[in-house]
Amino acid sequence: MEILELIDHLEDLIVQSRRLPVGGNLVVDRKRMLDLIDQLRLSVPEDVRRAAQIIESRDQLLSEAREQANQTAAAAAAERERLIDSNSIVAEARERAQALIVDGEDRARRTITEADATAAAHLSEAADAASRQLADADRYALEVLTRLDAQLRTFLDSINTSVEGLEQDR
């Protein structure tokens, strides 16, 4: 069900509610109101939910990239230590360890850059869609409130006319 339809149902619920004799408050069916609120929550655009998942995936990718970089660095350090301990070709061991560290850092940077780009693109799309839907909802809410304001003014005019008529009859 679309958000606008749910807002229509919410408006119907309010219009159908009983008025209290004092204060102008309404008695609203709590269960129906809560059901409509639950349905509104479920109607949140998929793009917004997908954006949250993308951010979570991005964070996981970043964590995995860091873990992989740490493992690569640890492997490089272990390899370096092994080569130093064996007292053979120390210079080659240092170069290889450094190359492994640089390679790990490069891979981690590429993975992070790709994850950031993907997340940014999806977030931008989701934000645009959400902005459009919020603007539509705001326009609709303004229309409904304007109609409600006009109806209330008509009711007040009618009540004032009736009160004046009763006061003149007295």
C-alpha cells in the first residue's frame, strides 16, 4: 500500500472519529490508528532500506579489507622475520616484506574506494527518491490541511450564525 493511500486512511479515521462534547477533542480508535502507523512504517521506500543495507555492506567490506590488509602485513612481517632469522639474503627479505605491505595497502585502498563509490551512488539515489516522496507527502498534507481549515471555518461560521440567531431570538 502506498504512503499516500495510508495517509488517506489516517484522514478517514480522524474524520470518522467521535467528537467529545467539551474541548473539541476526538475519540480515535487506538487499534486502527496503531495499525495505520505500522503500515506507514512498512511503506518506507525500498530505496531507503536498500541504502541502509549498502552502508552495512560497505562497512563490512571496509572491515574485511582492513582485516585482509592486517593479515597481509602480518604475513609480510612473519616472512621478513623468517628470512632475517635464517640469515640469508636479508636485503631480499626486506624488499619482499615491503612489497607485500605496499600490495596489501594498495588492495585495501582500492577495495575501500570501490565500496565508497558504490555506497555513495546508492545513497544519492535513495536520498533523491526519499526527497521526492517527502515532497509529495508534504504537498498532500498541505492540501488536506487546507481543506480541513476551510471546512472548520465553514463550521465556525455556521455555529456563529446560529449563536447570533439564538441571541436575537432571546
